[in-house]
Amino acid sequence: MKTTFVTAAVFLFACKSPAPAETPQNIAVKQAPEESYQKSIDDSAKKMLERGRDIFRDESFGSEQFWGDKLRLHEVIAGEKHGGTGQGLTPRTALALGLRVDFGRVPSALGDVIKGGTLSFDDAENTNNLLKHDAVVGVKAFYEGDRMVSVGITCALCHSTTDDNFGKGIGRRLDGWPNRDLDVGKIVALAPNLKPIAELLGVDVATVKKVLESWGPGKYDAELLIDGKAFRPDGKSAATLIPAAFGLAGVNLHTYTGWGTVTYWNAYVANTQMHGVGTFFDPRLDDAKKFPVAARAKTGHARPKVDHVTENLAALHFYQLAIPPPKPPDDSYDKRLAAQGQALFNGKATCARCHVPPLFVEPGWSMHTAEEIGIDDFQARRSPDERYRTTPLRGLFVRAKGGFYHDGRFATLGDVIDHYDRHFKLGLTENEKTALANYLRSL
Ligand code: HEC
Ligand code: HEC
């Protein structure tokens, strides 16, 4: 654009002397308003960020057509008084299932009761009140007057938590922090009608319940509905830990097994896991041997008439890339040991070979075979590239609950380090291991 204007201006200048004020540069500036173009970029960034935040927190992508209309989950949440069945979901049960309350959205009268410590945790009326104000993180209830008519879910359900400032599970919202208390399986199992899941998997409802019960808090299986594999060969649940959705900018591949970019995965989850209504294309899922459920259901070829997903992907992507990894509290690690640990990380312990600072993942195709990292290949083989992706390590301190590695097989950072020490024959001393653990806690 700019070249054209300048050429045109020079041409003009050559033909006909312009008035003194109309220098070629002036004309170029007038016609190619770079400042306002720059401003339009800044404005767009701001808009994408704000819209992306709203989507991350509140967009249900039409998933209420599944969770509410089909599974009828809203009926047990609402209770008889609000158009459902039974007593409804009490705050006590909701919090015990790991659900979180965003205090910023609690209506002030109820907020005072919570602050005063007199909230009745056994009254489902309070849950309904919170839901009407979208104050239960990630749960989007739809009301017609006082009747709950459906319920959908949002990304924040699994990928946000609260700072517990006003009691366990009640506080300010922390976007991107994985909710390692959330028992997704138990929540889904509350639904009166699990047939749609059973039919998709080609099993009976009792089996679906057994699988949902097997996940446990902080875990979810994002591949079950495409490959039907609920248990590992050793009989343990095939679910993985809910990962962080912060510190993702600069990281090429996402999920524990590197399914694709952030926006690939967002489309995958919104359509195939949250059961939102939208377009999704992935012919890799046509592989009937590896993904029998998806191949049968044509999961990789979703193109409904209405699309509640695609229009949200750009801003949602942008927002996630903007979420920085949280900084660990100063007193949560020993600074002197962390400095020693840093030298080990980059030197003798060879961690930086894969976890390249400051991203702590390789720029490029950051994928490794199971043998390379010394574990079994069960989860890797459930993905297209059959490898594990190097996990970015910043903000480890907020996701210690549930353990480390995709399935939480290592309970502590010390266990992770012991594993690498054995597998890579690093010959680390106990002091060196402690230093390395302190460095990891400082990231
Ligand atoms: C029911 C819980 C749940 C919901 C809802 C959910 N996710 Fe996830 N998310 C997971 C789990 C579990 C994984 C790990 C999947 C894997 O590795 O196979 C994951 C992985 C991710 C990752 C990859 C992180 C990394 O380390 O690369 C991103 C990004 C992400 N989710 C974003 C989202 C967004 C955006 C939404 C909403 C569209 C969403 N998720 C909805 C549970 C959930
Ligand atoms: C060959 C590449 C490679 C090397 C070398 C390596 N890692 Fe890893 N790291 C990975 C991969 C891949 C994963 C993901 C494993 C999984 O989730 O099952 C991982 C996961 C981790 C995790 C778990 C993160 C989480 O949130 O679950 C920690 C902690 C970690 N590595 C620390 C280290 C340390 C410390 C070293 C050096 C002693 C090291 N890594 C060396 C590739 C590597």
C-alpha cells in the first residue's frame, strides 16, 4: 500500500510541482493513515482480550442442548421449587464436588451473609440464587422466571478456580488455573439421563457410571468420547489431570500429547467434549482402529446449520495467550537453593535440553516418545502423533495437587526428579535434588 502511495506521490511531484505544504510525505501520510491503522491494531487487541475473557468465562457454545436438554442435568441442580426434581443442589454438595463461587458476582445481600459466616450451606435456594447471577464458575444456567430450563458449561468450569478469600471454594476468580478439586465425573453422573453418552460409546448406562466414578477430582478424559478407552491396561482410569490454561503463548503444541495449537484444541473441546454446537473438521478422527467412536459418529466432520463455536475462536485464542503464568509467593521456596537448582537444570540434570527457558518447552515440534521420557505409551497412543509433549513448567506451584505428569503418576516434584535421575542416569546427590525441586517451585 505504502509503496504505491509513495510512487504515486513521486510521480505527481515529477509532473507538477505541488504547493509547498503538500510534500510527497504529507500526501502519503494523509492517504495511508498509519497512526490510525496502528490504533486500529491496539483497539482490536483490547477488544479481543475483553471478548475472549467473556467467552472463556461465560460462553456455553450451545452446550445446554446437551447437558440440559438431553442429560437433564439442570433438573437435579434446580430442585422441585425451580422446575426440577428433588431438593436441588445445595451449596455444600456443590462445593464438595469442587465447584467454585466467584465472589465478584455474588449479589450483595448474599455476599454479606457469606462474609458474616451465616450462609445456609444446605439450602439449594442459595445455589439457585448464585446460578441466576452466573456466580458458579463455569456453570451457565438458563432460567425462565424462577424456573431453571437448561444448563450448559463454559471453559472456566475446568480451567479456573478461586482464591478462597471468603471460605473454601468462594473467592476471586483465577482464570487459567486448573481446578484440581473439581470432580467432573461425579457431576456428570448426577444427570438423570446418561443414555446419550452410553449410546455414543455403545455401552450401557451402568458402564458409563462406573467410568465417571473412576476419574476422581481434578481429572477428566478428553479422549474417551473418540476412542472409548476408559481404563489403562493396568486397570487404572485413563483420565488425565486438568492442565493449566495459562503461560501458553509461544508454545506450539497443546495438550499432554500435542493434539494441535490452542485454537485447534479449543474447537475440539467446545464441539466434541463440551458438546457445544459448531463446525469441527479433523479427518484424523476417521481412523476407525484408533478412534472407533469418533469414526462411527463422524466427529471430525461436524457442520451444523447454526454454529455457536466458530465465531468465538479468535478472541478465545487471543485471551488464553494473554494469561501469564502466576508468580510463586516469595516464601514458597528457598532462593539460594533455587539458584543452585537453576544451574543444575541447565547443566548436569540436562532438563533444559527439552524444557528450554524461558518457555520451558522446545521452540518447534516439542514431542517425545514414551521411551525418551521413560514412561508407558498408553496415553501417547491415544493421540495422532503417539508422543508426549514437553510440558511448559511455569506456574507449577498452582498445579501440584493431583501430582505431576499427564496422569499425576508422580505425587511430588521430588518424585519427578527421582524418575529423571534414574531414567537419564544423572547421578544427582540428595542436595542437588533438593536444589532442583526448589528451582521448579520458583518457576
Ligand atoms: C471438563 C473439563 C474441561 C473443560 C470444560 C475444558 N477443558 Fe481444557 N482441558 C481439560 C483436560 C483434561 C485437558 C488435557 C487434555 C489432554 O491432554 O488430552 C485440557 C487441555 C486444555 C488445553 C491444553 C493446555 C496445554 O497445556 O497445552 C487448553 C489450552 C485448554 N484445555 C483450553 C480449554 C478451553 C478454551 C476450553 C473451553 C472451550 C476448555 N479447555 C474446556 C479439561 C477441560
Ligand atoms: C527428553 C525431553 C525431556 C527432558 C530431558 C526433561 N523433560 Fe520434563 N517433561 C518432558 C515431557 C514430554 C513431559 C510430559 C510428561 C507427561 O505429562 O506424561 C515432562 C514433564 C515434566 C514435569 C511435569 C509437569 C506437569 O505439570 O505435570 C516436570 C516437573 C518436569 N518435566 C521437569 C523436568 C526436570 C526437572 C528435568 C530434568 C531433570 C526434565 N523435566 C527433563 C520432557 C522432558
